[in-house]
Amino acid sequence: MTSQKVREQFLNFFKSKEHKIVQSAPMVMKNDPTLMFANAGMNQFKEFFLGNSKAKSKRVTDTQKCLRVSGKHNDLEEVGKDTYHHTMFEMLGNWSFGDYFKKEAIHWAWELLTEVYGIDKNSLYVSVFEGSDDADNLKMDQEAFDLWKGIVPADRIIMGDKKDNFWEMGDQGPCGPCSEIHVDIRSKEEKAKISGASLVNQDHPLVVEIWNLVFMQYNRKANGSLEDLPNKHIDTGMGFERLCMVLQDVKSNYDTDVFTPLIREIETITGADYGKDQEIDIAVRVIADHVRAVAFSIADGQLPSNTGAGYVIRRILRRAIRYGFTFLDTKKPFIYRLVKVLGESMGQAFPELKQQYQLIENVIKEEEASFLSTLEQGLILLDSVIKSAKTKTIDGSKAFELYDTFGFPIDLTSLILEERGYELDVDGFEKALKAQKDRSRAASETSKEDWTVLTEDAEQEFIGYDSLEATVKLVKYRKV
Ligand code: ATP
Ligand code: MG
Ligand code: MG
Ligand code: MG
């Protein structure tokens, strides 16, 4: 089943259950001071759950573009190393705003997975909230347990603690227990070798969580206590790429048609041979993953920049560029060439990618050229720092020099050090960064003319885009 079909069937299934199909909200959040990027399908419906506004439709479904690279959900370090955490991914979801509750949510999830998608029932596990003996003193979610017991054998129902099976939006507000659905994608032969308790192994890398059904039934008050919500809500989220992996009968999200066109193109451009060498494979996966995050952000109007969300995007792109440079020997811009392939496979579901294809390509290409021009020298410096280091901790002021002169984001320096068995003195870096900010603040009090738009003959140093509008590209330069 193609990924396009997987997405369509999800939405159509819930449409047949009287849900309204809505658009993904932008991945880049412009109106929420608490969140830079959408990290779950429910973000755009927050106000309904909080009771601040009323939903027009009580049942909705969509696929939401998510990015998990900062804050509570930060999966960046996993990406590429494992085969099922991405920076940018799609979260399929269905919602009930004060309408249906656990019974329908559980039955429909099961019906969709086993009858519509035809997933083998014997490969599925579910989890139920076990209760807590802390201040909340919550009982186990008996209602969900009983509902599941009518569907799956009791030994496939796993009890989970607060960390995995109780969802809260924040310190206050709607919250409740959840049930997760996991798929065991180990081969028959592999399963035959194991038995009993070890069969139910949620920590195994081939037993993958695909869907989370959240039952919002409490409200956490300002004093920390819980009260029953007058209206109970359903909020579900299923990882689209993981679902495609299961349905396309492969063991890695990167072997689905969501990623293979990108991987083939990386192979063609760089000559890399995916699937033969672990370091190369990680690099290929990182690049295939990161180009999606960057392209979708630019399509949503967020260009790489030196601050806020723009800097997050710049960091992701620079990380991908360095993986290419070090492991695939790419010395020239090439990531921008993947945008076309991405547009071909995702453009139908997300037209914004196709509409802004040229801009996305140009921005990525310039960003690559700019970083590549200093990357090699930076790596040479870092190498000499490592060679002369007397301990396994590297001085933060060196990381600052790399950041300031060579454009190395701090997490990139940390990553490279980690690869070489060293760690970074992060406090030292922060101190140097603060000292620089203080200096430039003092300087700007005397000189207000720090910024200027490019003129023909002035000597310039390119320092990045400074525009929030994807359609307006304003390139800023600093006098040097
Ligand atoms: P995990 O335990 O695998 O990190 P999670 O519990 O953090 O997942 P949820 O917040 O419950 O994930 O999100 C709902 C669904 O979104 C998950 O069941 C999973 O299928 C998918 N998902 C979560 N994080 C990622 C990611 N980084 N990349 C791809 N899919 C993801
Ligand atoms: Mg997670
Ligand atoms: Mg989880
Ligand atoms: Mg989960």
C-alpha cells in the first residue's frame, strides 16, 4: 500500500465515522508563545480542550506536520541512529470534542488497524494506565482495560505508568490516561525463538509504538489537584511513517516509499551505497530526515536565521551538511537537490511544498554554500583542539570560537566531540556567548548603524536571512 493510500484511508475511515477532515496546521507556530513548532496533532485544538472556544465540528480528523527538536519532545539525538524517530513527521489523528469517548476511540482504532489496514492481530500490543500512588492517587484505567479485554487477549495488554500512560498538556488544564498501541514487527523465525514474558517486550527496537489514544477526563487545577472534566475529549496521534513501515512490511521507516525516493537520490548524487556501512547509513538517514524538516519549515514561512525558530532550522540544516561532509564526502551543496524529489512525493498532500519549490531550493543552496565555506576550517580547528586536549572535556571557549567564527551550532560541536569520545564544557560556552552579547550591546549603544542592505562595492560578510515571510527574501549583510 503506497503511503499516499495509507494517508487517504486513515482520513476516509474517520470521515465514514462522521469526522470532518481538516487541514494540518502550519508546522511553524506563529501564535503560541509556549511552542515554536507543532509537536502533536492536538496543538491546533488546544483552545477547545481548555474550553476557551467551541469547536464547530465535534469530530475531526487530519494529518499534522510535526517537528520534535526542542522542548518537552526532542528526538533529534535519536534521528538517524534509530529507524523510527524523525525530526519532522506526520501525525495522523482523530478527535472528539466532548462527543464520543473511550469505547468508540478504542473500537475504531482496532477496526482501522486490523480490518481496514489488515494488520495481524497477533502482532499488536496495547497499554493501559496502571494508576499512581503519588499525590494524585489515581486508580488504574479499568474502563480502558475492560474495553481492550473484549478485543485482545489479556496477555497482550500491558500496564503502563504515569510517564508513558498519563498525558498532560502542561502544569494545568485537561489531562488523562492514555492507551498506546504497539506493533511487533519481528520476523516469525525470530518470534519462534522467544516465548512467554520476553515476547511482550516493548523495549525491543522492533516492537514499535504506533498510536497513542488519549482520554482527556480530568482537569488539573492551579493548586495541582484534579477534578473531573464536565466534557470528556478524545485526542489520538499515530505516526504516519511508522504505520507505513508496518503496512509496507519493512523494518525501517526509511525503507518505506516516504523515504526511499530521497535515499535513492542521495545515493545517486553522492555515490553512497545505503545499507552497507553503519556510519554512512546514519548519515544518509539524517540527511533524508533533515531535508524534510527544513523544506517544510521554509514552506511554512520560516527561513533559517540566527534567532528563535529560524536558528533551530539552521541548526538542523547545518547538522545535515556536516554529516554529508564527513561521512559522504560531499564538498559542494547538494541537499537542495533533494527538494524536487520531496516535492514529487509529498506535493500532492502538501501543496505548499510544490508552490514554493524554487524558494526552498534557493534558500537551502545558499545556506549550504555559506556553511561549507567555513566548515572545513572549523573541523580542522576542532581536530587540533581535540589532539591537544589534556582531558576528555573540551573548553567551552573553543566551542564559542567555532560558533562565532565558523558558524558551528553548539549541538553540532557537541555531536562531533561525542563521536570522538569527548564532551563539551557547555557552561564555558554559555559564559563566552553571554560576554559577547554584553559587548555587542555596549557597542550598539554607540553605533546604531550595524546593519545595512548589500551595496555593490562594500566589503560584506553574509550572515543570513532575516525575514519571516517566505515570499519576501531579504538578505542582510554586516559591514566588515
Ligand atoms: P516514542 O515513545 O516512540 O518516542 P511518543 O510516546 O513520544 O513516541 P506520542 O507523543 O505518543 O509519541 O505521539 C503519538 C505518535 O506519534 C507515536 O505513537 C508515534 O507513532 C509517533 N511519533 C512520536 N514521535 C515521533 C518521531 N520523533 N518520529 C516519528 N513518529 C513519532
Ligand atoms: Mg517520544
Ligand atoms: Mg512512547
Ligand atoms: Mg506515546
